[in-house]
Amino acid sequence: MSTATASFQPKPSLPPPAATVGVVGWLRANLFSSWANAALTLLALYVLWKVIPPAIDWLITNAIWTGESTSDCKNPDETRKGGACWIYVQAWIPGYIYGLYPYDLRWRIDLAGVLSVLIMAPLFFKKMPYRATYGMIAIILVPIVAALLFNGWYDFAPSDPRASSHPWRTVETSKWGGMSLTLLIAWVGIGASLPIGIVLALGRRSKMPIVSALCVGFIELWRGVPLITVLFMSSVMLPLFLPEGVNFDKLMRALIGVTLFSAAYLAEVVRGGLQAIPRGQFEAASALGLNYPKSMALIVLPQALKIVIPGIVNSFIGLFKDTTLVAVIGMFDFLGAIQLGNADPKWLGYAVEGYVFAAILYFICCFSMSRYSLALERKLQTGHKR
Amino acid sequence: MKKLTVLAAGAALAIFASGTAMAQQTLAQVKQRGQVICGVSQSLPGFANPDAQGNWAGFDVDMCKSVAAAIFGDTKRVKYVPTTARERFTALQSGEVDFLARNTTWTMSRDTQLGFDFVGINFYDGQGFMVRKDLNVKNAKQLAGAAVCTQTGTTTELNVADFFRSNKMDYKVVAFEKNDEVLAAYDSGRCDVFTTDRSGLAADRTKLKDPNAHIILPDVISKEPLGPLVRHGDNNWGDIIRWAFFAMVNAEELGITAANVDQMLNSPNPEIKRLLGKEGDFGKMLGLENNWAYNVIKMVGNYAESYERNVGTKTPIGLERGVNALWTAGGLQYAPPVR
């Protein structure tokens, strides 16, 4: 009975040709799909082979990691010839972080760092009440707290013995430096330039002719000159215009220059976002009876800023790297501190190690900023992709 | 609200902006302020460079310290203002610094047109040559036909051209933007001769792969007299810097060192007595205490001590005294007497 209903049994299908699956298949499809591609792949492999092993040898395998002075780097045992001298970087790490800050007061910078982290920490709890308001206050609070700690508050006359011993004596800004200065400038620049940039962007789109003309003038003026010129003017030309003897703190000049410069760029980025918001959104806001500030703050800007996150972060990364230009006005930011180390007679001849270290650290900072912006974009993704 | 960010951050920092009033009497201001503001190089090995702890040291820095010692009897009462090569003159003109001790060559235009007074020459520098030992070259006249590594757009390049042309020798220039690039090119054998100021040559030699395979030729082909400088208009202030420096040179000549200066106070030698303030009122003539020079020598040392500590043969910079030896030892350092 059962045999009568035998049905058609297809043979099991053959496996795909061995050359199209697995590692081989992937290699064929992606690296060796044609003669030209195969040649390029081989060339790339050859270049990597020539570059990466020596780089690793220099950076890690042959590098000198422990020791006291240059003599440990100059006469290593035979197997480690020609490696990097990381002892120099280790010895100078305090210099890289604190610059010329007085040695006995460096705990104040550490304290500023710890406090900044503590102030920012609540923002990582997503359910915190008033999170946005707190965030805005925190962004303002951090540089103020840091600047107060950096500066100290008892301004003794230099003749007073406490001027060189008191734990809370003031430290003039010319002694601030290193990574701590870079972070401070970047923070103030980023925190201050975004609001100014938004105001400028709104101003530029304003229907009031004077407001819009002023904003356009400001943006075009600051965008039209290189930052190095701005800093140079502020440090070399400004003192000549001021009455003799009147001195305007150099760091302040640099901060104002960096902030206004970056604000002009951000204004254009934000304006791009505003233009992408359809007219209907503005009209809908008016139809709801919202006045101009409310319609901007509640309807337009949240959407516009979300669109331009990549552009904003791009500007911030640029600003972070541009802080190195304060070197031209005689301030020692992180890169400046590296250069100070390179000129230390005790460690002459290891400039490459210093610069490589700087490159690694700048990369870490900028890469984390860009990752954060991607995460932010994903979080704010509300689904209506254009 | 957000606008306040700027204002608040600004206000916090504006507190630190120091206002210094400037008048004719720099000394009175310096005394009132309680510290000397000294313009130095951003970092130049052996001349002005901070260590990882943030303490300034160097030959030029000692100049700043000696002025502070002469005025206050305290070498800590100096504010160092690191200046770039471009900034330095504005800083001095605008009164941001009281004087510059910053490897500045004394030239006629700077002394006249820019409105500065050079108060002395604390280091006689000049351009020199470095070659590989195996070339068997003993002096610069044997360098005909050589390829010379130099920095573009500097006086170094012009001096080389002058030197070779005036000696009717052929040469080839291999020029780079940065000193480190020039040195790397020399080290890799792209040229036979490396040239820069002699104060830099010895330090640069230590950066080479095998420093012992290179020699610095004895020839000096340009004059680079380096010294501290002040603004026109306050001669008394210039005198103080000048004599703080001369005190160090005189101390070397009279054999006074930081270690033996206390015993020297009892010396019967009238020159020593006058210098250390035991006789006469030489400090008062400068508007200072009579032990001004004692403080300089006690706290900074004499010229030789400062030289050997910062740039001498025992340091990585490794400079011989050469023309910077005392006149009594065949050099050019000569200080007028305290009388």
C-alpha cells in the first residue's frame, strides 16, 4: 500500500563550487576578482609587509622600556638596536600633562580633573531628572571650577614667602600648560562656540536686515582669516594697540580667538541644518501659537541640530587639533610640552618618540570624539530618514 | 542662558589678567611688583629650557636669575615669559617683559631702529661647520666642492654663500625647512657638511647616530654676538642688567665662586672688596643694596660656573669656552672694573 504512493525525490543539491565559498571564495570575490585587482592586492600586501613589521619592531619589540637616562637608550644590548626610547617619554609624562605648572601644586590640576569627572558623571544616568538643564550647567561649571583650581585664589606679593609655598597661591596663566591646558582650551572653545554659533546661524537667517548683516559680516570676517593669524594678531599686534603697560592675559586672548573662530564655522554648519528643515515645520510651530524662541527651541533646533551632528563634531575635532596653534603665541599646550621635552639637554635626540607619542594621544582623543558622535546619531535616530 | 557660558568662563579668566603700569622707572616698578619679568626662548637646549618638573634652567635663564639676585637677593623672584622669535621684540617694546635674555644677536638695526639697547654680550656665537671624521678635513678652507646641508631662509644660508664665494670655492647647497630635517639629511649622508651656529652644532652632534664619527671644524664664519637687551628710555635699568652680567665675569676673573664668596668677603684685595660691597657704595649707584654682586655670585655663580653648568663640555651641549673664555685666557669676555 505504501509503495504505490512513491513520490518524486529530488537528489540533494550539489554543494556550491569550492572556489566560491569559505575563505577561498571570499578571497576570490574581494581580493583577486581580476588580474588588476590581484596585482593591487599583492602590491598592498608587499607594502604592509615592508611597513608594519619594522614599525612594530621600533615601537614595541626593540623599544627600550626601562631605564634611567639616555645612556640606557644609546647602548642597549645587541638584540634591541634601533628601537624607540620610551624611557624619555615616561620621564617627561608629568611635563606633558602639567607643562610648566609648579611642581608642588600639581595636585590642584589632578583635583580639577577629578572634579570635572564627578560633575559630568550624573549625565551618564539616562533617567536622571532635569538631565538637559543639568548638562548645560555642568558644561559651564567644569571650566570655571578647573580655571579656579588652576589659578588658585591667594594672590600674594612676590616678596611674601607664602608666594612660593602656600598651597592655594595663584599661578599665572603663562605657567599653565601641557595636556591640561589643551583640554581646558578645547572645553571652553567647544562649550562657548556652539551657543554663539547657533545664535549667529539664527541671526544670519533673520529677516531683520541689521541683525542679519552683522551676523554675515562676523561669520565671513572670522572665516576669512586663518586661526594662526587670529592668534598672532591677538598676541603680537594687540599689545601695540593697547596703552603701554596694559596687559591682557594671553590665555584669555587665545580663548577668545579660538572661540570666535570656531563659532563662525559652527554657525554655517548649524545654518545648513536649519535650511534642511521643511517650511511646514516652521508653519506648524506658528499654527500651534508658539512664539519665535519657543518654536526655535522646541521644534526647529532639535531637528536641525540632530541633522548636523556629524558637521558639529567635525568642527569640534578640528578645534581640538587647532589648539596646538597656541604654540605660536608662546603657550605650551600638549604639543608645546612635547617640544619642551625634546629640547631637554638630558634627552636630546629623541624628538621622534615625543612626536609619535603626541600623534597616538591626539588620535585617541579625536577618534573617541568621532565614535561618540556616531553613538549620539544612532541614539537620536527617530526613524524618518530622508 | 547659553550665552552666559562665554561670559562666565570669560569672567573667571579675566580675573587673572594682570595689569602692569609702565613708567620711566622700570626698577621702581620691578621693586613694587616684587619680581622681574624676563623674556626667554621657548626652549633652547642649554640656554633656556624647563625640565619635566617645570623648573627653568639654562645659560640665558641664569642671566634672569642674576638680575633677580642683584635686585631682590632671591633668584625665585623671576617670571619667565617664553617668547617666540617673532614675538620677542613686541613683548619688550610693549612692556610685557622687563628685558630679554633670549639668544638675540646684537645687530645695528635692532640696536637703533627697533629702539633697544643691548647691555652686553654674554655669549659670542658664530656659524661653524661639522663634517665626518673620515673626510680628513682639518679646516673649512678644505671644503671646496662640498655639499652643504643648511636651513632655508636663514642667515646661515647667506653666510655660507658669502664664505664660499669670498674664498672662491665651489659648493652645493642642500637646504631644508627645519633644523631636524637638515640634521637627518646630513646623518644619512646626503651632504658632506652640516652648518649652523656653533652653540647648536655641539648639541646637534649628540643627536647623530654615531656622534664620535663627526668633528666640528675650528672655523667661525660669522659673528653672532648674543646678549640681553632692554628698551630705550631707561638707562638706569639697562645699567642694572649690564652690571649683573659684569659682576659674574669680574667674579670669574677675580677667582670668586659661589662656594668661596663668603671667604672672599674677608679678602684684602680692593677689587674684590669693591665688587662684594665691602668698600664704596657701588650698589647704591645702581639703586640697589651694596651686596648686589655678592648675591649674584652666591646664588647664580660666576660666569664660568654658569657656563660649565649649562653649556660646558661636561653637559650634553658640550661647548668649549673658545672665544667665550676670559680675555686673560685668550677669549673675548672682558668686564670693565668696579671702580
